Amino acid sequence: MSMSTRLRLSLALLTTLVLSACDDAPRFTHAEPGEALSGGSATVRKSDQNAFSMPSANLAPVRRLDFSVGNSFFRSPWVIAPSTTTARDGLGPLFNTNACQNCHIKDGRGHPPEAGDSNAVSMLVRLSIPDDPAYADLIKRNGVLPEPVYGGQLQDMSNPGVAPEGKVRVEYDALTVEFRDGTPRQSSCASRPSGSPSWAMAPCTPILTSRLAWHRR
């Protein structure tokens, strides 16, 4: 048998094996048992605005008490010290918001501020400076080089009598988009966030990027 004949037979056999394997592949024509429970036994059967605020369905009663305590701290605002409460005092002097819930709304995502809003709340502005090889270890650890004066983010709120680090402003450009069926829709596109710092920044061009709070789960 010639070399070319053996090669053709080998290719034919390989093709047959591949096609046979394809025939044995499972056909996903319907949901598998238990597939409706995306989180297994922890799945919460709730799909409204409170879906992210529920404890895992398989949580033991004693752990549900722990969840309730933690959820209380998550929702309740922190206050300026000294205060009648010692569990949640110590706010400030600089901060972005006074409660976790204000960023992670209903334990879900935050949103960018509307045009003209005085505070960003659930959106923060990350501050950094251009990479410098001299700080390679710091860049590797943090991903960025924080702005030397303000640090890694702009804190646009503060206690009474204390100036905030600055104010955040987001401007929006009108945008018309068209669906595949030709239906137009008016939308808006956020342009680059900007800030008005209270003190001078380091003598280099700072990099401003926006970050929205993500859901907790």
C-alpha cells in the first residue's frame, strides 16, 4: 500500500471518529434538572428590586441573625464622633458618603450622578498619575500610582467646618441611537468626569477615571 493511500485511509478513519463523537454529544433541547436554581440551594426566589438584599435561602437560623446585624450596619449611616452611639461613630472628616447603602443601592449597583448634582455619592473618581518605572512595585501592587496629594480617590464630602477634597462634575452629551428596526431613541452619553480640587495637585497631569459601585453578590 502506497504512502498516499495510507494517508487517505487515516484521514477517512479520523473523520469517521470525529463525526461519531459529535453524534454522542448531548443535545441541549431543554433545561437540565435543577438548572432553574442558578445558585443551587442558596438560590433566592425573588426578582424585584430587593433581590440582592436577601440572605441565602439555605442559611441556618443562627446565621440569619448574623446577616441581619450586618445588614443593619450596611444600611445605617455613620455619624460624627463623639456621639451617643459608639457602634457607628467616627465619620469623616473626609468621605464619599455616610452609609454603604448609599453606594450599593438596595445591595445592587450604583449610578452616575445627574447633570448638576452636588455630589456623586455612588460614583467615585479614581485619581492616579502616569506610570513611573521607579515605582514598579507600587504599580504592580495597586495597579496604578495614586495622586501624591489626594491619594487614590477624590473624597467630595466632609464634616461641617471641613473643606471637602473637591467636587465631582459629570457632563452629558445628547445622543441619538437607532434600533435595528429603524426606531430612533434619544439617549445621553457621559463625557469624561471632571473635578474641582480644593488644593493644588502634584506637578503632573492627573488621570481621572470614574468607578460605579457594583452589586455585593
